[in-house]
Amino acid sequence: MHVVNTADVLFEQFSERVAKNTLRKTLVSDKDGSKLFRLRYYCIEPQGQTPFDIHDYEHVVIVVRGRGTVLSKDGETPRLYQVKQGDVIYIRSREPHQFINTGGEKLEFYCFSTTH
Amino acid sequence: MHVVNTADVLFEQFSERVAKNTLRKTLVSDKDGSKLFRLRYYCIEPQGQTPFDIHDYEHVVIVVRGRGTVLSKDGETPRLYQVKQGDVIYIRSREPHQFINTGGEKLEFYCFSTTH
């Protein structure tokens, strides 16, 4: 068993591709012995965003602070999902997604990935 | 994509085996199309507990309210982990675990399982 407090892990700048004003930290990964889970925590400043992502694994996101928009696409048609504190977001494998802080305060969330 | 607010899903009594004063709700499962994730939310009243569990899949737990103790075992030796709000707990496959509310307020947490 491995216990870590979210506040005790340092943030790192996340600046891949079009990521902007976004920090993240890794809380669970294969380094803890996990075969399937990776858990990260994100903090996006107002007007910040993650990259527009499409990949072969699922996500579950839990919003713990703030509000924002998740941009997805259905073919060439954009789909926007408004999200707020307490929301749980399930993202299928290969489903496009980008988190954008459209609120006035920090947007913070836990983000689970399966590692395959 | 599937978005649900934690507060909008109803609790159900969880009374399997020695579970006591425990409610839970399911937020993500194969019903949402997830191939690997199951996410539940637990609320344990003071002095309540979950069953003592050992199974073939991993857990990640995020404590969002209260404090408590996780009882594990290393062979026949009990191991106690004190947990509190903000703690992230990684539980290996086959690692014994039981959540006990040893605090004076509700103990609430998200609990992720992989479905295999």
C-alpha cells in the first residue's frame, strides 16, 4: 500500500504542444507498482489549457475546483462540455479532448489514465 | 464523453459481509462504455467500515472528507495506515484492505477499480 497526500507532491510545468498555464503532478504510476493506473493532478490557470489529445487509453477526470470547458470533436464537429467542481468525466479511448479554463479561478482536477 | 456530478447520483446502502454504516454510489462503469475503469464513491459514518477485502485487481482511493484507518495485513501481521482528506491510496492486486472510520465525522472517498 502506498499513501501520499496530494498537497505534498510538487507541481511541474506542463508545456507539451499547445498546453498553456498548466501545472501537473503525478500521484500514482508504475513507479508505485501499479500495473494499470496512472493518476495525475492538474491545475490550469484562467485562460490556460491542456493540449488537444487523442490516444488509445481511457480517462476518468474528477473536477475538485473551479469550472471550465472540455472541447471534443465528433468528426469535424466540435462538442463542448461545461464542467465544474464535483463532476466526473469519462473519456473513451480515441475520444478527442482538451481542457480549457473558461472560469475566473483555478481549474483543478484529478486525471486517471489506464496505462494500456 | 460522459459527465455526471457526484452529488447527482443517489447513494445505496452497502451491506455485504461485515460492511457497516456504509453508503456507496457508482459513477463510472462498463455501463458508460468503460473497458477498464469502475469508479465508486463511498460515505462511511463514524465507527462504520467496509468489508475486509482481497481481490485480483488494483484500487486507487482519493479521500475527500474526514479521516480514518485502512487495515491491511502482511502475512498474519496487521498493518494500519492513517488516512485523511487529500490522501491518495494505491492498493496492489491481492493486497488486503478494510476502510474504518475512526474519526468523528463522515469519511468520504472516491474508489477506482480496474475491471480486470
